[in-house]
Amino acid sequence: MEIRPATPHDLADCQAIYAHHVLHGTGTFEETPPSLEEITARYQAVTGGGCAYLVATDASGVLGFGYYAQFRARSGYRYCAEDSVYVRETVRGQGVGKAIVAALLAHAAAAGYTQMLALIGDSENTGSIGVHASLGFTPVGTMRKVGFKLDRWLDVVTMQKSLD
């Protein structure tokens, strides 16, 4: 497996992976898969802002993708980032997400960020919570019933890691 910066040629695969999570998962609260054009615009916003948008690949293609960006647009948040990671359904639980998050952490630290947040959709998302915990993130709070998707109320678990 190789972790590398995403290119525009990877975005159709990223869109397909994300669409599966949108339609079947609770890691994102979107309910309609964004188009390839929307994914491209999001990619351009992340990379245009100097942040990382990475893919994990092997001979079978894109296994997963992840990115980070400044947590919020206000200048006071300029040292705090938030990560997002999505893995192809057929390779979940095989270390792909962890490898992507580890690479995002290294990139964010090198870019001068001092904190990384993970806002994890669904308090029952033990895979993502476990991946982040294994990389040194600690839970800092749970927002209860802030999302509604797939006919149920969903929490958001916030985890944080110091990068300095």
C-alpha cells in the first residue's frame, strides 16, 4: 500500500468510496452523495488552502482517502485542523484508515498545525474511534443526538490530538 497526495485522476474513485459511506454509513451526515464536480471543488478547496488530501492505493486502485483542513475559517482557529477519512468497504479493518490518518498527522504538524480534531459521526463508530485512539487522540466530548440519518438519531464524538 502506498499513501500519496491525491490527484484529480483519483477523485472519481474517492467519490465512489464516499458515496457508499453517504448512502450506507453514519460516519458522514450527508444523505445525498455529492457529484464528482462537488468532490473536485472540495479537493481544490483543501489543497488550495495548503492542506493535505491523500489517497491510499495498491494494485487494485484507491483503497481510501483522507484530508484535513483548518477546523473553522476564523483566523483564531489557524493552528487547529480537522481530519476526515473514508475507506473502501472491501478493505475496512485492514489498517488503511490508520495509515491515512498517520500521514495526515505528519503533514499537518509539518504545516504548523498544533492540534488535530476528529469529529466522528455516530458514537457507535468503534472503528474510527479506535483508529484515532490508537494514534493518540483522546476523547474530549460527545454531542448527543445532533444528527438524524438512516431513521435514527446520531451522536458526534470529538477527539483531539496535540501535534506539538
